[in-house]
Amino acid sequence: MDFSGFGNNKTFKAGGDPLPPYYFLSASLNLAGAVDGGTYYFNLDNSLEYAFDRDYSRFVIVDETSLISEVIVFAEDDLVPVEPDGEVDLLIGGADRLDTVEPWVKVPWAAPLQSAPVPPPGFVGDVVSIDEVNAGVVNYYGHEGGHFPYFVDQDDNPDLSQRYKYLAVTINPGSLLARQAAAKAAAKAADPNARKKRTLGMPRGLPRGDAVILQGSLKVLLKIYPKERP
């Protein structure tokens, strides 16, 4: 599956301009040096410079006013793990970058090729491996952006927020969640009344940790239908 012919930040074309009412959003990121558990946000400049500019605003955003039809993910340059035999998973979808405590991808929009469609209110979305990204994957998502489909998350717990609108990728989300759970447990043990705190603004800089991707660029194409308003 070869998607390498698409240019950065250009509307997807296949034999002509796409017909209304849908359009395509296209973004890519160079993930060389991406760290275990790190989250990176797609933007219109296809750059990581946003991490050093508090006023940066050119993020790729898909909110509840839009329906995500198809999610196409591939590597413009093959993703190569730091460890030759290392397994690296990517969770690609909606995140709340303004949440300084849990800014990672919460709603997966991409999925492996073998993922079977499910009826509403369920949705198809899961981690994809580096090998799957290098081969190219397509997911028929079929839900609004910005929140869990039909306000139901993967564990059937209600989530009424509409904050998960920033297109992002989280590297090895399993290890991230394990570390976060351990940190929360330790904090709770130290202070049973401790609650999640939010701070204004975002810290500058990229995620820190052990690099797990040596080189490669990740490309995401989203087929979008504007949601009709009454």
C-alpha cells in the first residue's frame, strides 16, 4: 500500500478535486527521536516547533462540528525503531493538549487493517505498530471529532467533554498509562485528598524520556464531512 505521493499540507487529490461535501486534512511529523510515552501534535507547519512557542495556534483540529469518515496513516519515510527488534506502538487520534496532566491521545481514530467495523455507539480505533504504519493502514471511523463517539468511551464510561479535538500521536501508550497509574497511586498514597490539578499554559519543550524511534516521518490523512446544523 503506497501513499507516498501526497504532498505536505495539500488537499488530497486522486484524478481531480474531491467533490463536496467532503474534504481532506493532511499533516505529517518527523518522529526521529520520539520518546517512549511521548505525545506529539500535528500542525499546519508539519513541525515540532510548536513545543517552543506558547502562542502557537496552527494545530490540526477536528471538533464535534465535523464527521471523520476515513483515517489514512502511512510513513513518508519508513519509521525505524531505535532497537532493531523493538516493538513500538502508535496511538493516533484526538487529544486535549491543554490538559497538562493527561495530554495524550484519548480517542483513537486510526486502527489496524484487520479491525472489523462495529455498530454504534461503538467505534473502531486502536494502536498501530510501526510495521503497520510503514505498510499503510486505513480506518473507516465514521464519528464526530472532538469527543468520544456518542459520548461513550472504550470502557462504556460516560465522557461528556468535547476537548479531544487535537490530532496527535502517542508513542507506546501502554507504557505511558502504566507509568501514569503508578504515579497517581503514589500521589494518592501520599495525599488521599489530592485531586488532579490544571495549570495555565503549556510547558515549553518536547516530551522527555527514552527515544524509541530512530528516524522516519508519519503522515495522516483525514477524510472529513462537515456536520449539518439544523
